[in-house]
Amino acid sequence: DVDITTGDSGVHDLSRHLAIKLGPYADYVEMPDGHSSIHLEDIKLDFSSNFKIPGIVNILRRAGINNPTEMQKELYSRDFTCNTALMTMDLKTILDPTGLAIEDIKNKIIRTCLSPEITLGYDNKRIIRIVYLSAKLGFEISDDIVEWVRENGELVNNSSREYLTKKINKAMELDTQKTVEIIELLKLWDHLPPVPELAPYMIKGVV
């Protein structure tokens, strides 16, 4: 993936113009959550509107980060630390502005950029992404995420049934066993839609 941002919603103008320039080779999609994408065979261009969690400046200040840059505000507003690594356009240099990404990637662990209460509580769609990313990357889940999701698992239903089904199906395609293990770990069985592929495991409720 190549992620591009202009810092505001004007990024959609950029993505639309690029899609027009690329013509029939581009599959353009604009999403309601503030980003648009262009698919070119095996390459995906993501155009982000530079989302920042409300109150991020005060949140970072309490964490000891005073006068955060615009980049810091955007990166810490992302879902998981493994998604905060950046790369120069020549694809030669990896950057880790938060100092969290590389270590967690090396340790193969999914960890929220802020506390789970803030990161997952603000955007409940991120709960099912834990399952998806774990299956995709083969990563384990941090203890604080596990604890929070077990106590707040019902919030996953604030995501649409269509979105939940899509993410579960993708996770199952990537690694069925890992998907089932993480759902069990997070105690999400009672909160998920009846996805056919999950049915045998949902009946048992165990791996």
C-alpha cells in the first residue's frame, strides 16, 4: 500500500483527479470513513484525510508529549502501532516517528497507539480489525487490548453486519485457526453475526 495525505478532506480531489488520469486501469473507491482508494493491479493507493482523535493534543500532553506535530497527532490517532511506520517515497528508508512501530512489529504484537479505551472506544470498527490483522500478520494481542475487549465486546456490534462479515471472511481466508483462536481469546462469540464459515466454531464456542 502507498498512503497519501494532504492533511484535509481536499485529498479526495487529488484522488479523483489521479483516478481520471489513470483511466480504465484504476478502480476508484471513496469510503465514508474519510479515505479513498485507487487499486492498480497489485498496488493500492490510499488517500487519507488525516484523521485525528478529538482532544488528541491533551491526550498526548498527558502522555508526556508536549506541542505534538501534525504528524504525531495523526499517527497516534491511528489504530495500532504496527500501522504507524512510514517509508520514504524511494522505498529505501523506514521511519518510526512514534518509536513504537518497529519494536512491536519485531515482537509480532498488536498494540493500540493510545490506551485501548481511547483507540478502540472511539472507533469500534477497530475491534474486528484486531481479529483480521492477527490472522493476516500472525501477530499476538497485547494484554491490555484483550482485557478491554473482553469487558466491552458488545461494542463490536456498533459496526455494520456487512463490515463485520467482510472482515471475518477475510481473516478466515488468511488463517482460519488463528481467526478462531483470537475470537476465543477476546470472547467475541456472542457478539458476532452468524458467518457461515464460523458456524461450526460458534456452536462449540471453543477452538
